[in-house]
Amino acid sequence: MDTSPTRLLIHGASGRMGQALLRLAAEQPACTVVAAVTRRAPAQRVVDGVPHFAATELGGVPAFDAAVDFSLPEGFDAVLGLCVDRGCPLVSGTTGIDAAQQDALTTAATRIPLVWASNFSLGVAVLAELVERAAAALPGWDVDIVESHHVHKKDAPSGTALTLGQAAGSAGQAVRYASLRAGDIVGEHMVQFTGLGERIELTHRATHRDIFARGALHVARSLVGRPPGAYRVRDLLD
């Protein structure tokens, strides 16, 4: 059994999620970051033992076992292409990708294992599974999703709320959404099922953004060695 650390490429390393990934990976013996890629040329070539590369140098990064991408849509095509060329898994949380890029993901999934997700919290992955089961067991009940985030979040409903809505909708339920923007709330999602005389509430509250980076690292390690395909976070919980 191979117990060597998973070699990671962090794409979008200068962003908030990229910085969290670098910090948390350094704390985990199961991971080693072999390349950190930023949009602009790095001020230092090596930071805390991690080689840094500009996006224009992506083709020259050393061998890696999986790439974790939290960048911008304009940088997404290059890292997806690199993973396909090298036959390596891709984990991406880059938002705002267009229909052509979604199609490229679908095509790439025939050649490599990959995950694209709006939320990498392992707790949210479990919540989505519970929501799907509840919706299937409670036909005809009202389904409402209430999501709360910090005042700077612009999209509403959140991507996570829409993902939870898809889980409920898989059983044919109609879903209603409500969005709140207040203070510095990291993220809260409540899915409410209401029938005659009774109500079920399934809730997830995020209190620290590290949960998303920690979940992405878990997913990256879990993808290595799997056959090609488009996976969900919930498929990789074990």
C-alpha cells in the first residue's frame, strides 16, 4: 500500500482559498504541495519550501498527483487542459464558468476523475444526501431553503442553496428560496420540509472558511487512483 504523500498543484494560490489550502496542506503529512500557481509572476520563487509559478508557466510545473483549482474563469481552461494532458485528477471550486467550460468539464470527465462543486464542506455534502432522502420520503410537502451569508456576497440564492435545491428537486419537489445578507456570516443553509401539522428542518452552519479548504484537500486525496468520471463531494466521503 502506497503511503507517500499526495503531491498537489494549487492553482489560484494567491487567493483567499489558495492561501488556506497552502496553510492547511502544510499541516497535513498526507499532502505535499509541489507547485503553487498564481495569476501574476510570483515575488518569490520558493515560499515556505513550496515552488511558485506564474499562470503563464503552468506547463512547466513538476509532476503532481492532483490539482486543486480555486481561481478565475479565465484561468480555468488552462488547468483543466493540463490535468487532461497529464492524466491527473482535478478538484475545482472556481465559480462563474460558462456553458462552454461546463461542456469541457463533461468531456474531460471521460478521461480523468474530477470534481467541480460550489461547496466543499463535508457537512454540506451529508446535508445534500439527507435532503434528497427526505424529499423522496415526503412527496407533496412544501420545501423551502433559507440561506444566510455575509453582506459582501452578491449572488442569491447561493450556489450551495441551488445545489441543495437540486437534491430536493430530484424527487420532483418544487423548491422556494429565501436569501439573507448580514454581518460576517460565513454561511448558513436551512432546508425546511413542511407538511400538515408537522415540520422538519435540516440545517448546516459554517463558522470558519477553513472547512471548504479542508474538504477540498480531502476530495483531492480521495480522487487519486479512481477511474475517470465526474464525482460529487458526497461520493468521496469515505
